[in-house]
Amino acid sequence: MGAGEMPSPPVTPARRTALFTLASLHVILCSGTAYGWTAIRPVLLNAGVFAASTEVDQARKLNLMSTMGIAANALCKLPLGMILDKCGPRATSILGGLMVTGGSLLLALGDRDSLYQMASGYFLLGVAGPFVQMPCFQFSELYGAAKGSAMSQLVTCFELSTGVFEVMHMLNVSSWNVSLPSMFIAFSAVGGFITVTAVFFWPDAPHKPPPPPAGAVGSSGAGQPPPPSLTQVSLMKQICSGPFAIATSFMVVHIFRQGLILATIGPQMEAFFPEKQASFLSDAFSIVLPLGFLPMAVLTAAGAAGYILSRPNLAFVFVNLLSMTYGLMLLVPNVYVYFAMFVIFPLARQFVFSTFFSYTAGMFGYASFGRISGVASTIAGLVQLTMSEVVTRTEKGGAPFPATMSAAQRWQIVDLVLALIPALLLVQPIIALAAQRRAERDEASGGNYETDGDDMESGMPGERIGSSRRESRGATLNAPLLMGLDIARESSHISIVDLGNSVSSQVNKGSLCGADKWDIYASSHASPALLSGSYLPSARRPLGTPTSYTGSMLGRSLANPSSGLGSQGTDEIGCRVLYFMVFGFEF
């Protein structure tokens, strides 16, 4: 929790449920409508939007219209973040509701041959989504330790909102034949509902989590303050940090890939499949996309979503692998493979946003949550503006594609490149997970060890390695060890291993002037100071043990057999050290 952030007053369970239900309804109604382009496009064509243009020009204008709405959804988040952090959730959500109303009325009553009016209406709907959605995330703090599951539910609701245009499509093509103006006039009432409920129920300041209890993970447990986190530094330092670069790279890659697929899945299927199959698959995608909340809901109910999201490294690896999977599926022009891709794609989309928002909220805190997510999303939106050019070159041909290539071959190259790009994002979290597992194995094999400050963080900043186990088991370890009451065989063995590793390292650096094992052993036997902490790496000393304690304790045991190291005795320790000095390995 950043400086100046105070925990919110308690909220009754009934009020918490009511607020979270209302927030979920806000998100469902309009947060992701701009991503339902595949469903609304046939409705616009039936309504005669850009009908006065040529077929090629009409397709170009529709592509530009979709790009404006989807890119606006990302680009608006920098000003949105500033407004959210400055004015609070209530004012931000009110603005979102007003934009929903304005965009809907413009699409309903505007000139259908005017690119400016039609694109502006869709642009407003794209901007309104985050203005409604972002103020809802702070309600996840009401659930404490279960906030990861609450966050994933809100992102699931975001996926449901892409089905709003599918409902409009069904009403338009059904026997009711509801017109485009009638549907968007009705949808403008949604903006009014959001505005009114935000006025009466949304807070002026975001809900804050309660402070962690004394002795919880992250506290020193010894009266020392915890190390400063990114929630306590300036916005500029947060933006210049490694975690921000990780989150931004993650968003840039996945927002671009998802936007491209949503805008081009129809043309791609027309290139890969016969006309009837392409039309069938396009309709199926429009139906399955909003229903993608079902697998996410199952994972949330089972606790799997919360488990993954509470572990940033695992979440990044899982999402990138899932995204590569659906990207590679696009290369297989098979109906059943595409159906499987239709199921995986919305699930991956939900995990992308859940991971990003959970990571940024936990890493940077809610004091700068809006601006941090806004800067990252704006960068992603700027990159996404290139999508229109990519689509045009892929559909019509041109550099870098050879002139002899067919549209299907060009799409396969684009799909392959985009499917492999997330592999670059796997490197950092996999390294961090490997380091974490290695540390956990070390703890399991030889007891608890503390690390220096630089080692306490895994490769992915913000995820501590086994901190809870160290905290919980530290009390049982420290008392007997520090009092010299008992030293287990495996503990003395690891101390000797570390002694050897440290000695080898010091010899390589020349600090022992080429002393061999006999010199070291003789010196340590005569002068215990040489076995002080400089020969035992801090990354492997027992938890809570001063740097010089373990080595000097071993030195005292060798020089003074009466020092009393418990039932293990000093003879075995001395013999084990001597054995190591002579033969170079342990027994």
C-alpha cells in the first residue's frame, strides 16, 4: 500500500455482494462491446452503412471504423487513468455512461454514409468501455485474499459484454427484424443506467485493502521495516521499473494479436474455406466468443483461476502458452480445429486482462493503478494503430509479401509470426519459476535458508520465493540452531558443501593467494576466524543467522571441543571437514 493510502472502512457482506453484482452488471453491459465487431458488421451492412461507396471502399471504411473502436479501447486508458486517480471511480463511471449514450445515439441517428459520424460513434463506444470497467476493479479489494477470483469474474463479465452486439445481430436477422436505429436508441438507455447507479453507489475514492497483520509475509518478523516496494515510489520510478516493462510488453503483444484476429477472422476464414463453410464458421465465432465466459467461470469456481493469478510468473507462462496455441491453430484450415480455437481464444483473452490487471494492481497499488495501466494500454493502442496497414497489405498484397503469393498464404505467414511472438515473453517468467523451484528444493533438502535482498525476489519482480514457508518455519528452526542445541546431519553436510563452494570461489578470485585445502583446514583449525561468515555464502546460511555466525560456530567447534554443539558432537564435524579437504567431496 502506497504512502498516503488508508484502508477503507469495513463493508457488510450484503452490501459487498450488492456492489459487486452491480459492478458485474456494468461490465457486462458495455465494457467490451467494441470487440463484438464480427457480430455487428452484418447489421451495419444490412442497414446500408457506407452503401453509397464502392465495395472496396466500403470494406476499407468498415475496417477503419473497427480499428477506431478497438484501438480507442486501449488508447483512452492514459487519460482514463489520470481521471480515475484524480477524480475517483464515481466521476469516471459517470463519464463512461455519458459516452455510451452519446455513441449509441450517433450510430442510431447519424448519417450512414459519413465515415466521420459512424466512426466517431463506434469510437465513443470503444472509449466508454474502459471508463465503465476500470472503476469496477477496485471492488475486488472487498474480497481480501479472494480478490484474484473476484478480478477474474469481472474479466469474465468483460467477455460477456462482447455478446451485446450478437444479441443485436440476432434481433436484426430474426423475424422481428429490429432496425439498427431502434437497437442503438435502446442501448443508449444503458448509458443512463450506468450514470445513475454510479452517482448513487460508486465511491469517490477506490476501496483499499486492509493492512497486513503483524508477522505476515513481507514483514521482517524482527522489528525491521519491510523493504520498500513499488507502491511507495513515484510514478516515474514505477514507469521506469522492470515490472512495468514486463506488463507493457505483455499488453502490447496480446492486444495487437487479439485485435487483429477479431477484425480479420472473417476474411481469414473466407481465404481458407469455401464460402458456405466460412459463413458458418463466422456465425459460430460470433456465438462462441461471448460464451467464452463458461470455461473461465468453471476455472474461477474451482479456484484454479485465483491460484494462477496469485502467482504472476505462472500466470504469464500459462497465458503466453495458451495464446501461442490458438495462434498456431489458425494455421490448420480444419473446421474442428477452428471450433477448438473459438473456445480457447476467449479464455486466453480473459486471462490476458485478468493477469495484467491483477499484476499491476498488486505491484503498483491502486494509488497509481489508473495511470500505470493507462500508460501501458496507450502504448499498446499506439502499436495497434498499425493493424489497419497490416490487414490491408495482407488482404491486397504488397511488401513484404511476394506478388505471387495468394491471400491464404499471406494470412498463414502473418498468423505464424504472431503465434510465435509470445515465445519471447516466456523467457523471463520461466527463468524466474526455475529459480523459485530450485530455492524450494534447497529448502526441502536442507532446511530453511535466507537470502540477501537481491535474491529474495524471483526473476519476475513482485513474487517472493518461498517467503511464507520461511516465515512459518523460521520459528522452529531458529531456536535450537541459534542456541547451539542441535545440528542435524544434513545441516552440517550442507554447511561443508557451502564451505567448499565458497572457498573455491575465493580461490578463483585470488583472495586466498592460492591456498590449498590443507592450508585452509590448518588455518581454520588454528584460527577459527578463517571459518567466519566470509566462507559461507549469505544465500545459504540458516534463517536469522548472522553472516559470521555459522562459520565461527564451526571454527569454535574445531578449536574448542567443549563448545557443546549437541548430540552431533564435534568429532564428526571435524572429520567431515577433514575428509572434504583431503578428497574434495563429502560423505
